[in-house]
Amino acid sequence: MTKTKILYSVVIILSLIIIGIGVDSFLNKLITNAQQKGYQAGITDSVVSVIQQSRNCQPVSLFIANQTFNFVDMTCLQQQTAQGKTPSTK
């Protein structure tokens, strides 16, 4: 009887370990998916923000490390060029 009890105990412990690994894997996938969705939403929001800000014909400054990048909507530049004005740099 003792060997049977030991065998059952080992089977139960191994089953619990396998279930635990499966649950851990499932939760890691959920977390990774949530992080990816958040990352994608952040990128989308940033691009939309730059586009919206540039629509009012003012340069939009973006800072990456120690570099600055200025963006202006090309439609504004074309309109100002057609009107003989120079682009605003406020």
C-alpha cells in the first residue's frame, strides 16, 4: 500500500506542476498581448497628436535623445508658398 500512496502522491504533484506551468504560460500570453495593445495604442495616439498639431500650420517639435525634429504639414507650406509667405517658425 505504501508504494501505491507514494505513486499517487507523485502523480498528483506532477499534475499540479503541469497545471501550474500551463496557467503561468496562459497568464504570460495575456500580459504580453495587453502590453502589445498598449504599445500600439500609444504609437497611434502619438502619431495622431503630431498630425493634429501640424494641421494648424505651426511646426511640431519632437525630441529624441539629444536631437530635435520639427514637422510641418506640407499642405500649409504649399499654401504659404502659393501666397508668397514664408513659413512660420513660432
